[in-house]
Amino acid sequence: MTLMIRKIIFIHIISRFKSHKNLSFLDLNFRKIDFTNYKIIKSFIFKNNFYTLKNKNVHNFDFLNFSNKLGGKIGINLSRESIFRWFSKNKYKLNFPWSGDLAAKRLINLLYNYEYINSSSKTIDKKKLDMIIFYHIQRILFDFNTKKISEITSSDIIAYLLSSLIVNKINNRKIEYIKFIVEYQIDKIGMHKSYNILEHSKFINNLNELKNIMLFFKLNESNLFDELVLKMTSILNQYFHSDGSLPLFNGANNIYTKVIYNSLNKDTYLIKRNFVNIENGIAFYSDRNKKLFFDVVQPNKDIISSNLSAGTLSIEWSGFGEKIFTNCGASESLGVNPEYLRYSAAHSTIILQNTNISEIKEGNPHIKFPQSVVFRNESNYESEIFEGSHNGYIKKFNKIIKRKLIVSKNKSRLEGEDTFISYKNISDRLIFHIRFHLADEMAFNFTNNKKNIILKTKLNNIWLFKSDTELNIEDSILVDNNFTKPIKQIVIKGITIENKTKRKWSLEKI
């Protein structure tokens, strides 16, 4: 569709507003948990003409939530003038800031803060705001059906449902399509396919908002997602470390963990789920004293997977109320997670020739990634056994990487076997690193043979890390809660000189 045709359509949208002047936007606030990053908003909201910044946190209108909390005439005037100026500048644009789910998030924030923005408005300003909202509604309805299913987010769904209900264009076909899109984004055990625990939590929150919207508009389908919410919430109940934090896979952070955890505790019906007979995902094991998380996600080209890290076969481990092995984390402090935090080396995993397992591209799914991530789970009376492998290095280095993890059920012990297997009869000399990023505030001491390291945690627990070869300690960082801390990492370094090279290691509380 040409630029001129689309502009004509959008001008027509504005002209149609007169026929919908009796639309009511009052009492349309269905927010359950507020995921606004107020630290980011503070960094720009008091700058002159901040609405011109090319920053997603400006163009999703999250600043309305900040000014609402700020209150007073200053906040109201700041919000209203910024909205009007933004719209005047951007109303006819085609891509950014109308790309992705930015329009959906803007509409949601406009509706949820509508009464606040209008609390001291003149009639002419109210009409102007109503027209801007109506324009967003029409563009969302226009664009929704042109998106691929894999491109539609839960914010898109909320905005689409609200828009359809406001203009009274809802039917069973639309609701069934919404149900289909929602179910597409969830895997067999109820995990959101971003495999980011924070995004999983946001998706649950948005499903609850969808339910409240349906109840408000008296739709018979208001219980449509109850079973799915229960399934997703019960699986989320497994994804907390011993210290109550979320595991740091695929861009997750712990900025909102407390409010997520508190919302979980309100639900007394939660049951524990098991990770059995599942082909891929973030595998987990937990008992009273320890927790293990294991990344066996199969990457793909879907937009929903655009934030996956190159951390295939990475692990996190915690025990006795604190984390031991971590990944380097993620940051929202600037609105974008730095790409280097998605690199393989930022994860507790196995790296060959200092090369990323998947090729990272900012804002997009991986360009190249393992075409086969295989997972197997075995359980017996004494141990839980996880085995994962991937072929992410097969084209460059003709190697398949395999990791076997053995969790003792009766001891606080984790054993690992990491193997490099040649796909062809080639014994090239390749450098490998097996990295274990340590939690912060952890002290360490080598034993005499340098194959063992004694770890002392901040709670004065003692763990012994053993290897079948000499170990190294290197500097690392942990980025979480928008803070960056220096930490250390244990590194097993070596050279593959045979068709099959294996390294064994273990961690045990002493």
C-alpha cells in the first residue's frame, strides 16, 4: 500500500470521529500490576520536547503513569501537552512510532489515565484527546489483522479487544481469534515462548486484564482464559530461586519480582508443576534445599523469540536461600538490554572459539541459531538427570555440544559432564571455555592442585567446586535491578584435540 493511500485512510479515520462523538472512555482502567519502569521515565520526562526522542519508553506513553503518580496541575498539563504535540508530529507516520505494539501500549495508557488527564481540561481539550484516542482505536483495528500471529503481543490483544468493544464491533469470530493467538504463544507446560520469566509474568497479568475487560463489558466469555492463567501461574510458581529471585534467562530481571511474588501468594490454589516429557524450554529441578534451571530452548525466527539470548545449555543454581551460579542478567535502565548481555559468554554455559552459539541481531530474532536443541530427562530414586545438546557450532566447527547434569536428591550436590563431539572425523584444535558466573559477594580459595575451589557465600555457606582439570577465576559482571556489580566466574579452559573431548565437574555443599 502506497504512502499516499495510507495517508488518505488515516485522514478518513479522523473525519469519522464526528460520527462517534458519543463514545465514552470513562472507568476503563483494568491494570492489575504496574510494570512501568519509573527510573527510565525520570531520566527524560522533565526534558524539553522529550516527546521527540526516539525512545520506546517515550512512545508507549508510560510517562502518563509517572505523571499520574506525580499528580497535581503540573503533571496533568505536562501529560496533556506532550500528548497533543506528539500526535501533531507523528499522526501520519507509517512505521516507528506505530510499529510493534507501541500503538497498543499508547492506547492502553491513554484509556487507563483518561480521567486523570481530563481532570482539569477544557471542553476543547477533552474533544481533542477523544479524537486522538479514537484515531488510535481505528489504526489498531486497521493494523491488527495485517500482523502475523507471531508478531502480536498481549498488549496488542488488550488494545484490540478494548477497541472492538468501545466501537461495538465485537463478535464470536474475533474472540475465537484472540483465543487462538493467546494459545499460540504458550508452550505445552504453560510457559510463555519468550522463555523470559518476567515476560511470562507480564503475559499472565495481561490475561487477567482481558478477563476484567470482558467482565466489565458483560461478555459471556469472561472465563475464557481461567484455565490457562492457572496453568501459567502454577508453572511460574516453580521459577523462583532459593533467595526468591527470578532466574536470569533471555533478558529477565528482578525489578518487579516482589510485586509478582506477592500476586502469586494471593492465589492459594497453586500446584507445583513438573518438567517431564517436554522437548524444550527452561528445564528445572527443585527440592527443599536446592534449585536448578537449565536452558534447553529451541530458538526460532518468530518475533516472540526476538529477545532470546545465545545462552543455550546455560544453567543457574541456588541452594539454602541464596544463588550460587548465575547468568550475567539484563538491564532496563536505558530502555534497551545491551546486546553483550545476550552473548554466550555472559551465560554459565559452554563456548567454543569465543563464538556466540546464536548470532545476535538487535531487536530481531537470531540470524543463525542451533537448528536442533535436544533435551532428555531421566529420574530415579537417587538423582534427577538432565541431558541437553545443540548443533549451533556444527557449520563453523563441525562440533556438537552436549551437557549432562546430575542432581543428587539426597545431597546438596550437582555433577556435570560437558562434551565436544566431532560431527565428522576431524580433530581440529579448538579453544573452549566452560563458564560458571558466581553470585555476588562470594569469596573463593583454590586448593593446592588448582582443580578445586572452595566457595564461601554471603550467608557463610561453604560449597566445593571440583573439576578434572585446572580451573581459572576471571572477572565478570552481574546486571540486575538496574545495578551492575562486579562478580567472579569459574572458567574451565582447554583445547579440543580429539574427536570427543569431555570435561567433568561438580559442586557440593560441605
